[in-house]
Amino acid sequence: MRIEFNHKMSAHCENGVISNLLEFHGIKLSEAMVFGIGSGIYFSHLTMFKLNGLPVTSFRPWPGAIFRRAAKALDLSIKRRKFRNKEKAMNALDANLEKGIPTGMAVGVFHLTYFPAPYRFHFNAHNIVCVGKENGHYIISDPTMEDFEMLSYDDLKRVRYAQGLQAPKGKMYYITNVGNIDINKAIIKGIKRTVLEMIKLPGPIIGTRGMRFLARRIKKYPLKYDARKAARHLGQIVRMQEEIGTGGAGFRFLYAAFLQEAGERLNLPELSEQSKKMTAVGDMWREFAVQAGRIVKNRNDKESFDTISQLLLNIADEEEKIYKDLDRIVKGIRK
């Protein structure tokens, strides 16, 4: 059995899965539009959570949040399920496939057999869609891959029950009903939520405040730690920015594409102007990663940490200006 499903590649797995699932249900939205409506751009520096013994810096909301937010904004009914029993999880997937329901799943990357070995690491929030089963193997639409892939029963079960941080626990999800979709309204909702999370939430660790909080900590790394440990802390930031679940510069470019598309759709040239500014911010994040990488590799002196700290403060200033402008623009839209 194989469901007729249009597989398209994307820059990020969760956005791509959502876009492909929506198209199956007759709704054509670009990856960038899904990302913006789902308020995918984000930042937090969480000193209370540790990964490999180092604080977690997040450039995206919690895995699955983009799908939930986009579904709510677009008036979609979705079903999400987790299973304690592995066999029940696989049986539930088979039942969906028998009914012709393409089914999204959260899986661990490390044991995905079709991934090239250099790209496998312990990340348990990768998103794929299962669209069929042939000869005991499952047909997988993974938006990070060029074409459909295959996984055996045992391999799929293994990645659905990967262990560690954000263990997927057999998580699967799918669209059950499409309501009265108003894409323009959904765009505005998505922008408002992004503005809220990036500049309006209280506390020092989220949004542009979180960027400044991290910038101050980076400046203290060479004073607080030896050269090796200071480099490890900085390396963790870059790894989470550009490797673990993506984010960083890539998400800024994606949000810029959303603003460009939204500006054209809503006939708001001001959004297109903000798109250009967000692209410039993406370039700044890219420069941050490059400079940080050099420091990590060479374990440069205190002045280098001062420089990159200032760059992050500059990024925070530029992003804050954009979100304030977006707030003003959407408040001026007549209902």
C-alpha cells in the first residue's frame, strides 16, 4: 500500500512536513509561510537545562510547536498520539496507512539508516512522514532528503523510540479535518505571536532580552573558565545555532522569505522592507557563527570574546527594531 503523496525537500524538517501534509489536504503553503504562521522564529538561553553538561541555547520553539501553532491559526483539526507500547505504536501507524492517512512522526536521527553517517547525531526531534508500506518496509517522506526513503519495521520502531533528551516515545500526528481557512488572518496571528515572544514576554532569557543575557555571559567566559572550557561553552552555542534542529541564521533567512511573501499577499510593502532587514540580521548571525568557530578552534584571547559579545548585542538591537516595526504594522491593519 502506498499513499499518493507529493514529496518536497525543505530547509527544515518540521516546516517541510507541515507543508507537505497540508498539500495532501489541498492547501498549498510554502515552507516559509508555514514557518511564519507557526511563529517558528525564537530565541532562549536556558542555564537551568543542560546538554552534554552545558547550557541550552534554543533558536526555535519546542519541537512540535510550529505544527500546533500553524494548525490552530489555520483552523485545522489534528491528532497527536504517543504510546508506551512499541508494538501498539507500530500497529496504530499501520492502521493509519490502511486508511490512506499520511502520518507525521518524531524520530531520533542517530539510527536513521538512510542518513549519511557524518550527519547522524543524537537529536530526537526530527520529523518525517510515513506514506506507505511495501514488503515489510515503510515508505518515508523525509523533507531533508531528495526522494522517498525506506525503513525496515525494526529500524522505524528503533528511531521512534530513541532514548535521551526529548525522547519521541512513539509520537505520531496527522491532520483529521480542514476547517475554514483564512490565510491572511493566520499570517497576522503568526506575526503577533512572534512579536510577543521576541520582545514582550517578561524575564531575561527569552527573545532579544535573552540574546543580551547571553552576550553578557559570553564576555565573562574567559574570566570564569579556562581556555578549553570557555571554548566549549561557545562551541555549544554555535552547535545549537547551526546544527541541532537548525535555527540561527537559517531561520532568519526563512522568516525573511515569509515576510516577503506575506507583504505581497497582504499588499503591505512595509513587510517586504522588514524582510530585507531580517535578511541582513541573518547575515549577522552567520558572521557570529564564523567568528565563534574561529575562537573555538584557536581558543583566542579575551578580546575575541569581547568582540563576539558585542556582535550579539548588535544582533539583538537590530532584531528588536524589526519586531517593534512588525508590531506597529500589524496593529495598523484594519480588521
